[in-house]
Amino acid sequence: MTNISAHENANTQANERTLVAGFLDKLTPGGSSGKGGASEARQVATTPLNVLYGTVTGTAELIAQDVGRAGRDQGMDAKVIDLSLVEMDAFANMKCVLFVCATYGEGEMPDNALLFWEALTAPDAPRLEGLQYSVLGLGDQAYEHFCNAGKILDRRLEELGAKRILPRVDCDIDYEENAEAWMAEALPLSQSIIASLNTTGDASAAATSEAEPAAPKKAWGRKNPYPATVLENRKLSGEGSTKDMRHMVVDLGDSGITYEAGDSVGVMPVNNSALIEQLLARLGADAGMAVPDHDKPLGELLRTHFEILTPPRSLIQEIEKRAGHSELSAIAANGDKEALEAFLWNRDTLDMLNLNPGLQVDPLEFVSWLKPLQHRSYSIASSPILQPTAVDLTVAALRWTSEGRAYGGVASTYLADDCPLDVKIPLFLAPNRSFRIPEDNTAPVIMVGPGTGVAPFRAFLQEREALGAPGRNWLFFGDRNRAMDFAYEDDFNAMSTSGLLTRLDLAFSRDRDEKIYVQNRMHENGRELFAWLEEGGYFYICGDATRMAHDVDAALHEIIAREGDMSEDKAFGYVSRLKSEKRYLRDVY
Ligand code: NAP
């Protein structure tokens, strides 16, 4: 059984893989604003606008890039900087900063912001009276510690004396509107702050050359995905498997999309037609019904515009008020989050309506409770060196039944069932600059990717082979049963034979009574794993965020403490150093 509310959504609060292409377009003046376009912007000794980002999967970085681009279009010297590169001394001299900060896991800072955060919260952190700032937080309201990283950052800056130019804005997974509103206010405010600093003379201002030309606008994004043709959709899972894993090849055609190993694609899914029919019947509505403020009829909106599987908060609240369902009302009255989660387990929007079979709901009211359909990210499983104009994807179709009803993950079953050869899938590139093979081709690489987590590592291995990288490669892979669930077995066996894979350690969890997971294999090989790290190794995790990534992280700490003869604190410090050196990278969902 799978928790409806948890499946397929990016399971970290840093659900920030949504590409932001184009969503700043409205904010970018057409070149005739008072301050002129980028081409007019010649800046001499001006105070820069620093746009700093903390990112997990790349979206905060993309938003920051868009902010930077719009800032430059408005004549500012906007610098977009990864928080892992920001030294406290340099930060203490900044005058105007816009932060875009995602939240990881249970309210934690993204990996790339950890050292900055450590320095900012240290007892000797500098006073920041000279700083003016605003924070855009990214998160997922389904999580208790929604946007926590942005919140604590905002609070700490205030404690240190920095002046907030605009209240923090916290964005849920459908962040565009809030982010747009924040930027629409934050940029002009920054501009006037910078103008007044330039007039009064800002010691931090460095002479700069001409503003960088605005980067070309990204053509394909969430709002205008590219219709990519399916070239292959075949089962990876063998006969008798309890899973339905797919290998898909999707043509990028004339899109002009170029990608790197480690990137993902965002797929705009189409909702399940049986569920749409059932909802229309339950609401007593016709698919052709017009919906105010939308240019498509109800049936089409349910197909491509709204999330109709996971019940959103507003729908739960409205149904609770009207359904007269004693259990749900008791939970709501107690405010018991765990009980609510258990209640919602395996219930979709149709189940919520059916809590009271006699309940009449106006179809237009029903859609007003729904959230926009989100894209789902899939890590690319191929290297662009081998396959520049198409991407491989590894998809696990999520299916379950409950009380006699069949359910399916929104995007995974759409891809598995509705996207055979030649069908067009709406997608866009979601670059993940934080998840790359080492620049140093001789560096050892350790990759931990059970289940669909193996996808980017297939791309990494292809890439390293194509580059002729002499560095050693170690893959930890696992899934349910070896006979049926060893995805890409032939590929990995061939890579082992050729010597590309120095080590391949496998953990099949359901071949025996006792569960064996990738972290058990890590422990068994702890001494060697630690030796690889000591020799400059890079450590990567991809896959499930809720349990696997957490447990693998714990195993890594234990191994370092044991093999390095370190205290828990020292092992923690060792891992922090790996993170700051960008040698511990995660792509988890
Ligand atoms: P999975 O089927 O959930 O698990 C893969 C292997 O990891 C199984 O052997 C599993 O064992 C094991 N495992 C379970 N708990 C673990 C833990 N705490 N530590 C280490 N290993 C553990 O993985 P998946 O195929 O990657 O699917 C994960 C979820 O991600 C699915 O819900 C999928 O829909 C979603 N998702 C998939 C994609 C994609 O298809 N590319 C993208 C985004 C999200 P047991 O099950 O035997 O315990």
C-alpha cells in the first residue's frame, strides 16, 4: 500500500524542481523602462544586487538566475551566487541581498547552504546592520516544517541587525504566483536602495564593466512544455515482478534542449481518464461544462490542469464541514496531524466526496478547491555524449488497490500506460547543477541508487566511459528481487567486465526473509568505502528521500566514525566537509 499523499511528489520540501522558464517574463521591462534594458546598462562603481540561493534540486537556483536576469534587465549589477561559495567576510560587506532558499527534509537547510548557515549562526557571526535583504522560501505545505530553512534564515538575519526590505514570502509547490509577486516588489525596492547607496557612496561597490547581457530566455518550461516523442517504452521488470519499472527513450527532436548527466526532465502528466469519468459522474457534471476564468471546459481541466488524486487542504476542509463524517470531524477538531495523515492514506478526491454518498457538491465549487497539476521530475538515465538528442528515463509505475478500487501514481502510470511509441509527452529540462560527476576525471566515485535512484548513475557511468575518465566507480544498487528487478543488469554487468565499474554491490530486499538494503552493503564494505573517501572520493545518493536517503546518510556517518576512529561529532564534521567540497551530493525525491 502506498500513501497517496506521499507518492510521486518530490518528497523533500525542496520540491523545487519545477522549471521557471518564462515565469518572470511579466516582470521584465520591455527595454523602455526608466532604467533602460541591459544593453543600456553601463555601470561604474555600483553596488551589486546579490542573489544568493540555497538549492536541493535546482529550482531555487533557476529562480535565482531569473531574478538575476530580471535585475540586470532593470539596470542593476545582479550577481547570482551559490550559498556554498559565500564566505562570511564577503557576506558581511554585502549591502543588498535577495535570498532564494529551499528547505530539505524535515525543515533543514539545503546541503549547499549548510556551511553558510553554520557561520551565520556561530557566536562570532558578524553584525549585519549594513545589509538590506528579503527571503523567498521554497517548500511544500504537505510538510510540517514548511519553508523552515527560509524562515530561520530570515529570523537570523534580523537578529544580526539586517534590515528586511520586504517580508519573506513562502512558496508552496505551485510557487509561481507568490514568487512573481515577491520579485515584482523586491526588484524595484532593491533598485532604489542601490540607487541611494550609489549616490551616498558605497564602499563595497566595486567598479564593474558593462552589465552582462541578459541570458536568452529559456524556450521550454512548465507552462510551455516541449511535446517530446516516445521512441521506446519497455518493461525493465521481469515476468512475475511485483514492480512495473520501465525504460523509456524520449526524442528531444528540434527542441534545442541540451542536457548534462545529472539533469532531470519535468513531465507534465495527464490525469487518469477513468478517474475523470468517475469524478464527473459523482459531481453530476458534463465534461463540456464551462468553467469561469478558464479557457477550457471542465473535462479538459480535470485532465490536464488540476491535481485530482491527492486531496488538497482546502478540499479536505470543505468536505469536513459538509460531509458530516464523524471520524474526520473528530480528527479536525483535535488538530491531530498524524491521525489526519492516517485517515487520508489511500484516499483520493473521489473518496473524499464519497465520505458521504448523499453529499451534493457543485462542480464549480469542487474545482475551486483543487490545486494546479504539477509536473513530476524524472532523472535522465543517459549521457548526452552518447545520446545528445534523446533522453532515457527510468520510471516505476506506482499502482495499488484499496477497498476494491484501483489507484495509480499520476505521472508514472501516465508514462507507463498512456505513452507508447510515437506518443508525445509534454516535458521540459530541469537542470540540476548540484548533481554532476566530478570535474576531476581521476576522482573515485561512489554511487548509491536503489530502485529508480539508479537512473542518473547509469548516465554518470556512460559519461565517465565516454570521457575516458580513469577514476574508479562504485555502484550500490538494490531492489526487491534479483531475478526480476535487477534493472539494467546487462549494462552493469558489461561495465563490470570492462572494468568501468570497479565495484558493483547489490542488495535485493525481498529474496530472503531478512531485508538487505544498500546500506547493509555499505557497512559490509565500510573500510574500503572510507578509504575511497580518504582518497578524494565523491559520494552520491539518488532515490527515495523519506526513508532510504536518510538511512544511507546515517550509515555513512556510522562508517566514517567507525573506520576513521572518530567521535560522532567528528564524523559529522567530516561529512560537512564532504558537503562543502561538493563531494557529497544528493538527488532525492
Ligand atoms: P522502491 O521500489 O520503493 O524501493 C527500491 C528498493 O529500496 C527496494 O528494494 C526497497 O525495499 C528498498 N528500500 C526500502 N526502504 C529502504 C530504506 N529505508 N533504505 C534502503 N533501501 C530501502 O524504489 P523506487 O522504484 O525508486 O520507487 C520509489 C518511489 O519514488 C516510488 O513511489 C516512485 O513512484 C517514486 N518516484 C519514482 C520516480 C521514477 O520513476 N523515476 C521519480 C519520482 C518518484 P523494500 O521495498 O523491500 O522494503
